[in-house]
Amino acid sequence: MANILLTQKCVRSCPYCFAKKHMEDVPPDDILSWENLIYIADFIQSSGENSLSLLGGEPFLHPDFVDYVLYLINRGFHVNVFTSGIMSDACFNKVCQHLLNINPRQLSFVCNLNDPAKTSFSELENIKRFLTIFSKYTTLSINIYKVNFELDYAIQYINTYGLNRHIRIGLAHPIPGKKNVYIPIDKLQLMANRFAEFLPKLEQFNIEAGFDCGLPMCLFSDDNLGKLFKLNKGNVKFSCGTAVDIGPDMNIWACFPLSSYQKKSIFEFQNIHDVHNYYMQFHRRVRTEIGGIFEKCNSCKYREKEICSGGCLAHILNHFITEEKVRYEEVYPNE
């Protein structure tokens, strides 16, 4: 699935933000034009795909957000919107007026929820307003950036607002060569152990929880893998795909933490399949150098069978930043 950035502006400044460096490098008024939206829609649809995601920044900040969503839905796309749920009163009224009658099979929201205990009152009121009205469309997303994280508040919000019974678990990763908040490799096992502590409660409330990012399978015991398998109806993955991001300026890259690597123009490709293939080859090049984030990944049979990717490429590429450039050219930033 392609991720389309409508705007670089955001209403938050999260310490773990993996898009911060990218957004700092572009003009703050850089927004996706109608001309570019139509080109992207044609580009994706000509590839035989009918799903896409709208991102930011905060996509609700785009002045034509509602019109863009309606246009894409009318073209037959399923539109998935990643949002904080925070918007102005005028925007909220327009969104309610035009999108509340859309079939959830055509429109969905992924709401990135930070810990309410560390969120301002005004932001919380905005988020609660959004979740109350758009509950049937919405799945929660939690970004983990420290070992001692909480999931209880997400479970509470799902039960309180009647949201989709699934939590998308994102993991903060390093931005190679930059400073951001993330869980270092030597703390990942503690993070996995902490996540396992929530499995009984997730099962109790019939809430699925899956990692959006490739996480090494070996972090979980066979017992916890079985629990994850049952909890998610068998849909458990430890692989890392090529999340294609398309910016308002029509630049394209694979995954925000890697936005400094192999950034291209969308006009260099014929269709979205060519894009995926290009970045899959890039991923393979990197993993030829080092199989995964642990030394044992190099000989792991599950990585060889492509059941597990061996962890996020950002950790591997971050390691290459400080060494002498003796590897494939592709493993170093191109900007």
C-alpha cells in the first residue's frame, strides 16, 4: 500500500517522531496539489491497486482534505487516514458533514494515541471528540519509544468509545545519523517482555495487537508466540515490507526512518509495483551486508525462510554511519 503525504505540517512534536527530520527539510507550506493527487491516483490505480493511506504531518491540516478523500473514494479507492484526531472546529464540522455517511469499507482512520497522562487537556478533548463521532471507522495506533510503556489506556479507550478491537503497535526506530528517541537494540528484549505482560488483558477483552514494524521473532518465547498467533487469528508477522511514502513534492522513499536513502521521484517509475521492486532490491542489498540487528540473524533459518526479517533496517544503517565507507554505495545516505 502507498502512503501519500498531504502536508508536512503537524499539530504535535512527539519526541519519538521518525518523520521529524524529513519534515524539517521541506518548506512548512509544502502541501499536495490537486494535480499531483490525480497523478498519484492514476499511478496507483494503473497498477491494479485500490487502497492507499493519507498521512502528514497531520492530514486534517490540508485545506482540501475532505475533497481529496471524497475524490479518491469516488474513484473506487479504500482510503485509510493516519491522524492524531486533532483538528479545528471548522474542519471537524466539515469532516462530520461530508464523511460520516461513508461506508467504513471505503474509509478508515488510524488514530495515533499518545499516553493521555502526558497529553494536554485541549488535545485530549479534541481526540475524544473525534473518537466519539468516528468510532466505527477508527483503529488505535500506539508508538512505543521506551521500555516501560503502557497499553492500559488504549484498552480503556477501545472499550469506552467502541473502537475497532485492534491496536496497531508502532516501534520508534533510529533515524540513521540523527538523534531521536527510540529503543536501542540492547533494550528490545525488555520491550518485548513488557509487551508480553499485556497479552492476558488483550485476550480478556478480545483485542488484537500487531506490530507494524518488523521485529525479530526471537524476542518472544514459543509460548508468547502461540499467544500472539491466537490473539491475532494467525496474522502474526515479523517481516519488514517496503512501506512506500510519496511526498507532496512527488519524491518517493521507503519508510520514514530511511527517507535519506534512495529517495527518488515518482516520475522515474512506471507503476507502484516497480517502486516496491526497487526498494525490495535495496533492502536485499543492505541485508547482504548484515542479515539483521543481531549477529545470530546472519545464520537464522527463520530469516532465510523470510518468516522474520531480522529487525528494522534503520538500526543496521545507523551502524554503518560511523564506519569507513567500504560497503555497497546504497547503504549510505544519498543526501
